[in-house]
Amino acid sequence: MEQKPIIGIIHGYNHEGMGVLHNEAQVIFVPGALRDERVMARLSGERKRKAAWGEALEILNSSPHRRPPPCPHYGRCGGCQLQHASYSHQLDIKREILARAMAPLQKYDPDILTKILPTTAAPSPTGYRNKGLFAVELPEEGQSVAIGFYGRRSRKVVGHGCPVLFSKQVNSLLDDLALWFTQNRSVNKLGDVTRNEHDNWLRGVSGGMTGDVSDKVSGSQKSIRHILIRESKFTGKIVMVLIGVGDGRRKGDGDDEQPPSWISSFLDAFAGVQTPIREQKYCLSGIGWLATLSGNGQVVDKNTIPLWGSLVTVEQCTINKTEKISFHFAISPESFYQVNSQQTNTLYDEVLNACNLSGGEIVWDLYCGAGTISICLANRACAVLGVDVCESAIRDAWTNARINSSAISNHSSSAISHRSCNAILDCASNATSGRASNATSDLSSNVFSHPLTNRLCFVAGAVEYLAPSLIGSSGNSNFLHEILTRQADLNTADDGQEFSPPKALVTQLSENSPDIIVLDPSSKGAKPAVLQTILAVRPQKIVYVSCNPATLSRDLLILTGAGLYTIQSIKPVDMFPQTAHLETIVELHRCDT
């Protein structure tokens, strides 16, 4: 029986920015609908007992906040959720999502919603993303290869490229990649790859490979599933990692899993300064290969194989609007960095404002990634300990500490020279590729004599395991030293120079509890063991940086539920325009009474 259309008024938004329509006892989530609009909808997709997903058939009365979506793929692609709303109303929607997530905290703080500060808008609502993980798909015979994002709640690529969130340079690169893969689909241009083998490889792109993966990935039949692209908003250079199916293991020098044989032809087309296919439409600076068991796009720690150029991107972050101190961060493919480079300046400024450092504090930076927040904190703190599970990120953190030593000590923001930028790339690349270099001499004659390296310490390990061990080692100054000794390869240059902190700092971090704990976990939030460790340590202040209001609320309930901490402020920062996602900084103070 054909469904009867449902007509009703949109009363609000769910956590994904969908319009909420009430139909008798059921709640229907309608993508693309705005508050107060009268819509005709029908049920579609997943259903639950009291909720269902719908599809807007017609907008009967449009909201004044409605605008034409700027992307031709919008509505089918799952990358964006709010392009149909004006940017000012997007901020209203996100504030509503945040307020709803914070509502359960009223149990402990009736005034919690009044502590939500105004949202800081992004200076550039389009073209802001510096990183994207694009899926590669082979459509029907005779059509072009598609490289883009999956559709909403599907594993099928919708459209090609991303003209709204990414720059023209990135989209030009995606165009050329799709053209190359399409042209080489039926023409034997891949050396020892036969036409039949190459067709089999391309079919693997669309998920046609079945059976045991190990039987399908040998030789030339390794398939490409995703392409990771990082674009530095500081240098304009682009790094690309091809991600395919393989066992994902790197066993040591000379025994790494080799990329497929068609890579040589690919490099002929895309590597180098001048190539016919590029025509200077973008600046490609590095190409890598990554094999994973499922080819699902996860960038596995330490497994990216450099094929050409440098896989490191350099970003600039300027904090403190008065002093304008600029930092420069080397980011490897495996490391986390905020996807909105320009808005990261604001985000980190807000973190520092929440910490309100006076110079004598000991700070833990949990989930520190490449050490970017840690280094900003070290500008004002006495000692900073950064912890992250990703070893490549910790290696980047040590490199970034070295890069920024002179900037920290001088408190200056002079523009970095092209020579210094190249030195950063050389320095960071050598740390991961095993090539010796004298690039550090271009950065500073003796950077390790500067205060920064006397204030920073980074260790690799799962935060939920390492943090409890840190408080259990109180009075044992050998604990951190033992960890650093085991992880010497992460903070040692190819010439044997160690970047380890002085013993006095290690002792200070081991024997003293932190005054402030900053945590910036993934969207899954912090593990229970991490939250219990924080409550056991009882720092004077907690600064929680979150990209997921739901898990943020869950964790704040634990941190405030025992009456040990109160929330001072909740600061939303829009890092993700056109989407329903939001970054939030929460400042908590210890209750001493």
C-alpha cells in the first residue's frame, strides 16, 4: 500500500540538524527542513518504535532562513547537513543542538544553559577544510571513476569532489585523479599489469572483490579504496596518500609491503614539478601508499609508505591577538590536526583563555596529537606533559617542539621564510623517513637551549592506561624516565641527537600533580578510566575540548556528578560550517568547599 504523505510543522532539530516533525505519537526526522516550515513528507529508511526518518516531498511554507544549497551534490551526499540554511541560522541550529545536549546537566546545575557563551563564527564558511578522506568508486561500464564522499547512510559515492568545503586546488586534483583512473581503466598503460588484471583491480574499487583478502591483494591486484588529501592553508602544498587493500603490515627496512605495480605509471603522471596532467593547477608536494586489511580509509599508525616527495604538511597557528605569536606545526598523515586551519587560531586562543596561565602551572594535555595545544600552553606554563596513543603524532610533537623553540622564547610572530619552511619539511620528513639532514641548522643554532624544551614532555600510549599509571607513580621520578627510554626512537634524530626533556622536568612532572588538565578526545569522548583519573588527581581546573556535544554531556555528568567540579563556561566555536558538527570548550573549576 502506498504511503500517505504526512503534512506538518517543523518544531526543531535533532542532533544531526534534521528537522523534527511530530506525527501523532511518532517523531519524524526530516533532512533539509527548517524550523517553522510546513512540509509534506513521507517515511523513508530506518524506523524505530517512537522515531522514524522521513523525506521532504515539498516545502509548503519556506523559512526566511532557507537558501539554495551551493553544492550540486547536496541532499544526496552525506558530507554536509546544513547547506540549505543561511550561515547565521546554521549557528542557531548548532546552539540548539548544544543546548539540548547540555540539558541533562541541569540536574546538578540549574543555570547550566546560561553558561553557554555566543558561538564564534568561522571567518570562511566555505573552502576551509585542510583534510579529506575521499572514497574511490567505479560506476557502471563507460562512466567515469567517481572520487568523493559517501551518500547519507550508504557506502556509495555520491557525485564527484567537494566544491564547497574544499579549495579549487583540491577539487582540481580530484578531477585529474578521476581522469587518470578512468583513462587507465581500459588502456594497458600500467607496465606489467594486463588489461584483465587492471579491470579486476578497478572492480575492487567498487567493492567487487570477494573471498579472502590475502588471496586478492598480491601483485598488481591491490585495489585503491580511498585517497587521503591534506592541503596546507599556510603553504598551499598538498600531500596525497593512496589507501588500498593489503595486510597493513610494515615489518622493517626492506621488508615492507610493496605498493601495486601500477603506482609507477601513476607517479609518472603526478610526481615532479612539471607534468602535463597538472598544468600548475595545484602544488602537489608528496605522495604515499597505505595498505589496510579492509581498505576502509583508516590511516594506520606508522604504515604509510612514502613514494615521492614529503608527506609532511606545515600549518601556521597564530594566537594572542595582542602579541600575535605564530607557531608552525609539521603534520604527518597519521597525526590529528584541526580541519579548519584558520579557525584553529580562535579555538586555541579560547583554550588558553580558559586555562588563564600565570607561568607556574603544571599542565597535562591528554589526547595531545601532534603537540599543537601543548606547545601553545608551554608559552605560559611551567611544565606540560602531552600524552597520545599515536606514535607518529608524538614524533611530530617532538619535532614541533624543536621547530617552535625560538618562536616561544622570543614571543615574536615574524613571517617564516621559505627557506625555514623548507627546513621544517626536511626536518619533519627525516624524522619519519630515516634520512639524515642538517635542516635543523636553518631553524636555530641551538634550539634546545631555549626554555620550550625545558617545559615540554611527550609520551606515547593509550591515555586510559597511561594516565592512571602516572598518578600511581607519585614520588617515583623514574616512571616517566623509563617510558622515555623505551620510546627513544620517537624523539631521537637520525644523527643520534635526543630531544628528551631534562631530568629536572621529568622529576617535576612525576612528583607533582597537574594544576590544569586539558583533554581533547575524539568524537567518542574520554574513556571512563581517564575521567576517573582526572577526578582522582583533582586538578584546580579542567579544560575539555570536544567535537561531539553528546559525548561531552556524558563525560561532564561524570566530572560534575560527584560535586567535585563546577562548570564555569561553555564556549562553542564553529569549526565545521555547512555541517551539524560543533567544537566546544568547557572550563571546569574544582570545588574546594
